[in-house]
Amino acid sequence: MEICWMSVVYSLAAIALSAIWIWKGKGPASKEHLPHYRGWLVFGNLFQVRRERPELTFSEWTKDLGPVFSVKLLHNQFIVLSSFEAIYEALVTKGNSFSGRPTKNVFRAKVISDHFSNIMRLQANQTRKKLRKICHKKIKIYDTGMKRIEAISMNMLQVLLKEFRGTNQTSFDPKNVIYNTVMNTMMTLLLGKTFTKDEELFDKVMEFEQGAIRALSNSGRDLIIKRLIIKRLVELRSQIWEMMTEEASRGDQLLKEGEEDVRLMSALRDALAEDGSGLTEKHLCSVITTDIVLAGTSTTSNSLYLFLNIISRHQEVQMKLQEEVDRIVGSGRTVSLTDREDMPYTQATLLELLRYSSLVPLTVPHESIENTVIQGKTVRAGSTVLMNLYHMHHDEDFWENPFEFQPERFLGDDGGLVSASHPNRRHLMPFGAGPRVCLGEVLAKSRLFLVIASLMQKFDIRPGEVSAPCDPRLLEHGLVLSSAPFQIIAKERLSN
Ligand code: HEM
């Protein structure tokens, strides 16, 4: 009798478990259901995905599910695209159909962007177009072109070189030096001046940037702390706006007659004052804190930080970079953006850095604004779509030894940079592509070139006392991928 009861209990437990555990296997691939792994009822695939590096799990799944598949994490359904063909089709060929941004179940992004008021989170409408145009114009200043970027970056670069020199060949972690100088580039772009760490505005901007990174990171830990941080970010945002407005007015007094006002902050204020502009303070405040300060600092500073980690372990790459800068620039003058064309190895190293690191591995989530078809598979309007740039940049079916750092993959037999139509260049999209391409692509590439070439002109970079892996599979994921802390030794070169 006891055995009989036991078997009833076991049977009931088995029925209950099967009700919540749906078959873990490949789902049916029909037009309506994209390939997927079935997961738990309610939780979906939550326990099958590496929460801190989801792109690594998605990359694995591509082998089995193909380049277009769906994933369910709790109540959120995502479509993941992995191959070059699928990503190019979605971002470029059908770019307009995928130009939306999701607004459901993104509480943290909603608060930090002040209800989707920035360029990154606005839907593809006139306001976003206007804001993008103002920022682009001030970043590039079309006719004087690269000169503005060079002026902003060189300022920052001199500080960086001085700080490196000041370490007197002792082992040090370059993270803060890089971070402060990159942040100051963004402040120069906004306000036309640099700040020291102890100035209140700079301190608040840094607090906002670092708080937003922590609040938006993928880690599921410290949920309560994240809520508190988000509350603080809302306060900081309006304080930063007020202080920047005051700082801009002070700057107005210093402008000489006839002098061109190159500050982004002035251009944004002028646009706000225009009748019928459709812009509000909320938009400008959000653009400054998130599109410029947050997006512009974390990406570039993490790229440079990883570059130093990589270069300290790849002396052969370093020697080639130094040979090139010595030959083209020499030691008597500073590096200029006009040197780029004559420095293919440095450019190839930059492209390889962007491929290898794939700092924004899944892009910013897109939303399909109409029913459409990708690689023969139906994607419904309103789907959240993630482009797995990380997979595309490390796909073993396309790249030879994708986990090795080899600038040569972007050089032709004649030693020149391969053309933009070369398959290796086409398979490289670190800034996305199409209507939602990164706002700061030109600025980021130019800054990286100037810093890399100038550092190689002045220093030998050697490993320091603390090491961290630079293999892209082992990077940490905050808001963007980054290297764990490490140290280097910066030895000034004899020729300088
Ligand atoms: C190495 C440096 C950088 C990398 C790798 C990078 C990468 C990216 C990527 C992958 C996207 C998403 C594109 C998409 O949604 O498909 C993006 C968007 C964006 N980035 Fe960057 N970025 C960098 C630097 C910058 C800088 C310096 C700025 C600011 C000046 C910036 C501002 C933005 C903005 C505002 C967007 C949203 C564009 C939109 O939705 O229209 N980024 N970036």
C-alpha cells in the first residue's frame, strides 16, 4: 500500500514538472516560429543563457539554430541575427524596417534616457534626425573637417602623454588616466574647455557616467543598489544640465568678436530657442548625458585600455607600429590625421582592435517597425532584434584564427590597407551600419588613430606587475566589453 502511495506522489510530481519544463530541444522552424531552444515555462531560456556574456551563448547556438533564431528570457522575446548576410540585410538593405528601438520592459534605459528622449532611444522620427544632425555637424564641422576632431583630441593627448611620462617607468594601471582624458574630450566637444578631476561639474559628469554603466550592466546582482543608483542619476541629470548651461553662458563672455562658436552645447541651445523646433530641455539634457558623455566615454576609453593590454603582450605588432610612425612622422612633430593614409599598418591595427574587441557585442537593441523577412524567415513588426556583431567578428567559418590579434588580415600583399569593398572590411561593423549607425564613428576612429600612433611614437609599452586576459572570450561585460584591471610599464623611447 505504501509503495502504491509513493508511486501516486511520484506520478503527480512528474506531471507537475512536465507542466513547467517544456521540452529542451530545437523548436519547429516554420514561418511563424523561428528556430529556438524551448525552455522553462515562465522563465523561457533564462537558465540556458550566460547572463553576463549572452553573445557567447548565442554564438554557440548559431551552430545548431542557424543565423536567425529566437530566444525567450522571462516575458521578453528576442530575435538574434548572427551571420554577416542576416545582419547586413537587417541593418542596411532593410535598415528602415529595423530602425525602431524597443520601449517595452526596458525600465532602466527608460529612466536613464528620460523617457527615451535621446538619439539612441528616440524612434526614427524628425526630432531624432534633427538632434543627430546638430551633433554630427559639431563633431565634424563639415568644411573644416578633421581639424576640429584633431584640436579636441590633441588637447587630451598631451595630458595623456604627460601622465604616462610621470609614471617614471614604474608599473601602473592606465585605466583612470585614459578615462579622464577621454571624458575631457567629450567636455571639450560640449563646452570648449577641459576640466580637472576636482571641479564639481566634472565630478558630477563622471558620477553620472559610472552610475549609468553600473545601472545598465547585464549583471543580475545588486538589483536594489541599481534602483538607488537610478534614482541618483535622475537628480544628477538635471544638476549637470543646470551647471552646463551656466558654464556655457560663462563661455559666451569669453568668445572674441567674429570667433566661431564651436561648442556643441551652444548649437543645442540655439536649436532649442528656434520656433517650432520640437525640441525640449529634456531632449538636450538626455543627449548630453547619454549620447555624448556616456556613449562617447565608455566605448573609446575601453578600446584604448584594451589596446594597451594587447600591445604590451604583442611586441611584434608594437615594433611594426613604431617603425611606421618613425618613418612617416619622425620624432620632430606631432601625429596628424592627414598622416593616416600613409600609415596602413596603424590603420589595420585599429580595425583589428575594433574586430577583436567587439565592444558593443549585440549592438543597441533594434525594433522591427513592420512585418518583414530576413534570410527567408518572417520577423513580425514590434520584435526586438539583437545583431550578434561579436559572432560576426569571430566566426570561425569566415575568419582565420579569429581569436588571434593579427592586423595583417586588413593588409594586402603590397602592404597597403585593403579596400572598403574587401570581404574582411565588409564583415567588420563595430559601429553598426545603416540608419542607426553610431553617431560617434568618425570621432572614435580619429581619436583612436591619434592616440595609438602618438603612444607608439613616444613609448615602449611593456607588461607590468598585474596581468589580465585580453582574449575576447574572457573580457568582462559592463555596459560594453572591457578588460579586467592590469598594469603596464611605459618606457619613453630614446629617439624622443
Ligand atoms: C570605439 C568606439 C565606439 C564604438 C565601438 C561604438 C559602437 C556603437 C554601436 C555598435 C552602436 C549601435 C548601432 C546600432 O544600433 O545598430 C552605437 C550607437 C551609438 N553611438 Fe557609438 N560607438 C563608439 C563611440 C561613440 C562615440 C564617441 C559617441 C559619441 C560621440 C557615440 C555615440 C553613439 C550614439 C548616440 C549611438 C546611437 C545612434 C542611433 O541610435 O541613432 N559612440 N555605437
